[in-house]
Amino acid sequence: MLSFSSKQRYFLYGSATDMRKGFAGLSGLVRQHIDYELLSGDVFIFINRRRDRIKLLMWDATGFALYYKQLERGTFELPVAKERGSLELSWSDLVMLLEGVEIKSIKRRKRFRKTG
């Protein structure tokens, strides 16, 4: 079953992705360009150039799972990355990205964060 939680880590691939890529093509991008373990259960996020399609790739206990969403209208807002490459998102950032919330306008209140 494909499910996402705040216990997982989410990595946004920094370049536009060809959405014709399947499991092998997307996992190849992770191996080549994202410095995290592919089989860890982390979620890897890919967005096309027009930003109207998104794929999320993750490994569950028995194989790869893929979530694919295509917008009928509008685009996904990408968070601003400090440098080219991958960007780690929080679970709440992913939910806002998928739901179309403008991330720049969000003001977060202070909360406890466990380090490490």
C-alpha cells in the first residue's frame, strides 16, 4: 500500500524530469544525482518542466511504488533551493505542494524539532 507519513524523508529532484520515465529511469536518476539510499523507504519527488505533473517514487518492503499526479489546471509551486541538486522537504511541505498551497506565503510558528 502506498502511504506517506511524517516519519519518512522527502527529496525533490532539482531538475525537470521526463515523465515518460518509469521505475527504472527514475531510480537511475536517484542513483546518479541524489546522494541518498534508494531502498531506504525515503520518497523521491520528480516534477516535469511545465510543473503540471509530479511523480513520487519510494521503495516499500517488496518493491517500488509510484504515485503520479497530473493537474488539469495550474502548476505545482517549487520551493526555492539554495543550490542545484536535490532538496529535502518536510511531510507538511509535500502535502502543501500537492494541494496547491503557495508555500512562500506560509508563516510557520516556532515548534520543537528533534535534532539528529
